[in-house]
Amino acid sequence: MKERKTRLIHNLQDHISYLSELGAEFIATPDSTPGPSASSGLDLSALEALIRRCEKCPLYQTRTQAVPGEGSAQAGLMFIGEGPGHDEDAQGRPFVGRAGQLLTKIINAMDFRREDVYITNVVKCRPPQNRNPNGQEIEACAPYLQQQLDLIRPRVIVSLGNVPTHFLLGTRSGITVMRGTFQKHAGIPVMPTFHPSYLVRNEQNRELKRMVWEDMKQVMELLGRK
Ligand code: URA
């Protein structure tokens, strides 16, 4: 009993120091929710600023800029990729390279503007040579994505490729198997689909594009836009 209590106190202390690191000035209780965040009192732009200064994992040493994410704090739709690439690292904005241009086209075809949705990644700093982020990097960055989800509370998430799909859904199944069927992360519907870079790399493959569009049609339907 005493051991459990001590563990609980330690967990609580860790949680409080994490929140204070995020800039929290209060901890909301169920009947006191003064800020946009029920969990920390931090708003989305403050969280983005915090991410830009992050040094929680070694990726900060090789990045040019961290890429927190961008879009509407009221977005009903959130796109989650893997991590920034070369262009994103240079500009500090998500999905601005070739894959990003394709993602923008997809978003527009769904009758949204980029600024209507929220676009982010599992890790906020570019892994060198665009390698996949490793488990420690993902773990260090995960609280940021969780905070973004808590603040934005999107109605639907589109997870782009294996990395966010594995992270959000706790599965090891490949994207080819997972795509096209809604799953849930913390009660939020998640539509896994192919990563736009995969489409760019297989430009001639019209079937891949068709499959992504089928997935996006399901998302639009869920949002009542079809
Ligand atoms: N690929 C990603 O997964 N994220 C970006 O922001 C850009 C390319």
C-alpha cells in the first residue's frame, strides 16, 4: 500500500514537472476549465512555440528548425505524417516539399484549405537522411502530439503511412492492410492511408491515387461533406 502511494506521488510529481515545462500555470479540475486546454492551460500557439525550442531528444542537434505543425486550432480534420523532411526542416512548416504539394492538392480536392485543417507529424524534428524516427525519438515527442490532439480535439484523423498509423493505433500491420478502414485513437476516428511521398515515388500508379481518394471520400462522408 505504502509502496503504491509512493509510486503515485512520484508519478504525480513527474506529471506536474512535465506540465510546468510545457508552461502550464494551473492544473484544471473537472469544474475549473478556464483555458482552451483542459489538461494544462496551454494554448496551441504556446505549445507550438515550446516545440520550436524542444531539446528532449538528440534530433534537435541536427535539425535546422523544429516543425510543430500548422493550421486551425478548431480543425475538425487533422493530418498526421511521420516527421519533417528536408524542405520542412528548412522552412519550419509541415508538408511543404513535393509530398506536401500533393497533400495540399488532396486537401483542396476534399474542399478544404490547408488553413482549415491541422497538419502535423509524429516527430517534430527531421531525422537525419530522412530515416524513420526511432522508438526513443517517437516516445520523447509523443506528449506534443497528445497535447495537440487534446487542444484541437479533431473529429477525424488521417494518418499518413506506417509511422503514424503504428503509433496511433498500436498496430504493427502495414499500411496496405490498414488503409481504408476507420479505427479509433482515444475515441477519435482514424483513417489510415498511404503517405503522399509513396504516391510521389509511384507517380505512374493511378490505382494508389484512386485508393487514397476512396479513403478521403470516407473521411468527407464522416464529416458530412459528401
Ligand atoms: N513527410 C512527412 O511525413 N511529414 C512532412 O512534414 C513532410 C514529409
